[in-house]
Amino acid sequence: MADQRPKSRDEIIQQDMKDLHRLGYAQQLFREMGGFSNFAISFSIISILTGAILLFGYGLQFAGPIMNTYGWPLVSFFVICIAASMAELASAYPTAGGLYFWAHRLGGYKWAWVTAWFNMLGQIMITAGINFAAAIYIAGAINRLFGTAIDTTNTWAMVITMIVIMIPQMLINIFGIKLTARLSDFSVYWHIGGVLVMALLLGIFGKHAQPLSFLFQGVTTVNPADLTGSFFAGPFEFQSIMMKIPGMVGLYAGGGLVLAFVLGTLQAQWTYTGYDASAHVAEETVMARLNSAWGVFLSVAVSFVVGYIMLIILTLRIPGGLDGIAATVDAANSPAVLYIVYSNFDNIWFGHIIAIIIGVAMWLCGLSSITSMSRMWFAFARDDGMPGSSLIKQIHPTLRTPVWSIIITCILAVLLTVWSALYTVVVAVSTTALYLAYGIPIYLNVRNKLRNQGEHTESQNAPWSLKGLGVPVNIIAIAWIVFITILFSIPPNELAGWSIIIVGVFMLLYWQLDAKRRFKGPKASAEEDLRRIEAQMAAAAKGAQD
């Protein structure tokens, strides 16, 4: 009779290590995360108290209340399809740098290389966007709390603030996954509890209450056509090139509320980024085949519910109704959510409490983003996929963290922030790059399914499986990714489009001139080689402790 007793934690970890060995890698990172911690890191990066809060005014200015009432659930539906498609792949291939590895197994090393570079760019830009936005928000909150006059419009001042914010995030990531996991766990309770506190304070003490019918009204406060004349790259201003395409002027002039609504979906779409983190920390997760998959999927599903509650509550508390939207989205009152919050309370401390809740959530979001970013870069460097791989792939013998990957990616995130003078462009670039990385392995998987050839996910190799729903869900996911790639590359985010094109040209040149001669994808190692690597790591750790 088969042994029916539950497996111990050590036995489960041994099975995880065997799964990792079958994929060709040694267990170099500490496997400390449980299922909740894996979910927590993606949930923290999605951070409904970061993206949805910071871009609340962006969506509101284009389409009014319906941006939150209809836009959030609409985008959520498509993102859930993408997350489900990725979860299935995470279950089949539970390894750090998941997307890149998935693409290799499903389509070969060329697809893997392209996926990795889009993922690397997206990870850097999303970390830059989160922490630069956190710098602006926290500086503005400090002004409200202490009456200071920090200039949040000064890019260099905000970059310095961003560096100050990132230093402790970087150090925590360096000194161990245990503390990072605990803070990610705490972040879940902080986000959900924070939304509850916000709801109670606004519900009981809020002065401005709009009728439910307000949620179903649309109004364009800022016309998209007014944002198409030029764009900025760092300190330089350029005239729009895309608006010279035949039909574009007419589209923006006559698009009305429909076009404005579609452009405003960037608010929700950027919020839903970074949930690939659950796959990137798979090698640090116990029972990774199931827990990483559920982490990807549930982080999106839970964010949809909690985020929708938060957005509806905030929308119903906009001062002045439709007439008050102009003041709410005015740059002088930025961020819009704090304007709404402080306008609703006679007791200013209620506003301060919410401001602090949001600020802490943003910092925790940045912390988790660095974790995901550094693991993805480490995984690609481990297979010598980028310049400087020999340094980036190093694991500290006692801390068992990719120290140089953490340091280098944090520096790059700061440097890339200077590229764009507009925060929404950073957002659009990170969204586009990440979703291209998400879309490539999903496309390869459904392609192989339909052709019935090559590797693809099925119940036998993916314990977390979509089964018969896989193909239609995959196709919906791919169609949405194609749509948003085009949408977020046109005015007012034209710089994002040109940035992606520049990256594509760079990738093509780098591949032709150098990478294709060196890079052949993940390197499968023999079992004895993997065990030797693990023994060397253990010996180095013991020697460092002695």
C-alpha cells in the first residue's frame, strides 16, 4: 500500500529540488517562502494603493466616474485571462526568471532571449515608476503633514528622494529572503486593512457624498486631442510624429468620450503589472508547482475585488460632483486621491492617517518590485544572457541572495527614471514591455497546443491547469496584449511607443552583432554537476560562518 501520510516540509522541499534539477538548475537560493508569501509578493507589486491611487486622476480626467465603474472591471477581466494563462505555465516550469525559461521550452532560445529582454526592461521601468511615484507622493504627503515646501515638480529633487527610499529596500533584499517574505506578508494585511480603514473613515466622516447615479456618468475634463502636439524625452521636447499618420488627427478630434475612456484604461492596466513575481521567486517557494501558480492568479483576482471597492468609495466622495472633477485632477491638487481625502474631513488627522497608509503601501510595493526584478536578472545572467553576467549571477554564500543583481538593477532603475519627464510615459513603457514579455510564452503555448506539437501545458505537466478552457483563455489574453501594446504607444504616450521601437532596434543589433554567437538558451546540467554546485554553496556558507 502506498504511503498515505502527509509529506513533511523537508520532503516537499526535496521534491521541489528534484523538479528544479529536472529543469536543469541547482538549488542556490534559500527555499523559504510558503504559498501565502508567494502570493503576497505579487499582490504587493500590483499594490492597489500604488497604481490605482497614483493614476486615479489620470483616468478620471479622461472619462469621469465611469472610468472606475466600468474601466476597472473591464481591464480586470482581460488581466485575469492573462494571469490564468501565466499561472498554468508557472505550474509546468517552476523556476526563477520564469517567462524567459517558459519561452525557451516552448519556442527555443531566440524567443527566450527576446522575452528576457522585454521582461528585464519592464522590470526595471516598473521599479523606476513605482519608486519615483512614491518619491513624489511621499514628498507631497510630508508637505501636508509637516507644512514643508518640498518641490515635487523638481525632477532632480524627486530622483534624490527616490534614492533615499530605495536604499533600505535594497538592503532588506540583500540581507535575506526571510525578512523580505515577512514584509510581503505584512503588506497584504496592510493593503487590505488600509482599504478598510479608508472606507470606514470616508463612510462615517466624509463630508461629500455623491448619489449612486454619479458612478454611471461620463465626462471628459481633459481632451486627449490637447495632449497630442508634442512629447518630452528627458529635457528635450519633440513634435508628435504619430499625429502625422493619416486619420490620427480625425480620430482624436472625433473620438470623444469613447477614445478618452479607452486611453484612460492605462490607470487599471499599469496597476496590474508585476504579478509575474510569483514565478520569479519559484525557486524560493515551497511546493512551487502549485503555490507559484496560485500566487500569479490570486494576486490579480484579490486585487480586482479590493481595488474595485476602494475606487468606488473614492469616486463617491469626489467633492462637487461632475463640476468638481476639474479641481480633483488639477496638477496643483495632485495627487487627486489626497485632494479627495483631505477635502472630506474636518479633522485633518483622518486625512493624515490615510496619507500614511498609502505612503507605506507604496514603499512596500517598491520593496517587492526589487525582489522580483533582481531574481529575473539573476536567472537570465545564470545562463549568460546579458553583458556582465558573471557578476550579476553571483549568489552570496551566506546570505544566499543575488547581491550584485540587486545593486545593479537598482542603479539602472534610478538612471532610467531620468529618460522621461512624464511619469505616465514611464508607466506606459513598463506596461508595454512587461505585457510583451507576458504575451510571448502565452502565444507559444497556445501555438503548440493548436499544432499539437512541441511542448505545451496540459494536466500531466501542470498541476494547476485550465484544462479545456486553456485555448480560448490564451487567445483572449493574446488579443488584449496586442491591443494595449498599440494603445499605450500612441499620444499622449508617444514616447513610450518610440522607446519600445528603440529597444527593439537595439535588441536586433545586439543580437546580430554579438548575442547570437554566444547565447544558446538555458544550459541543462547533469545531476552530479547540480549536486556539486549545491555542495559548494553549502561548504562556502559553512566556511563563512566558521
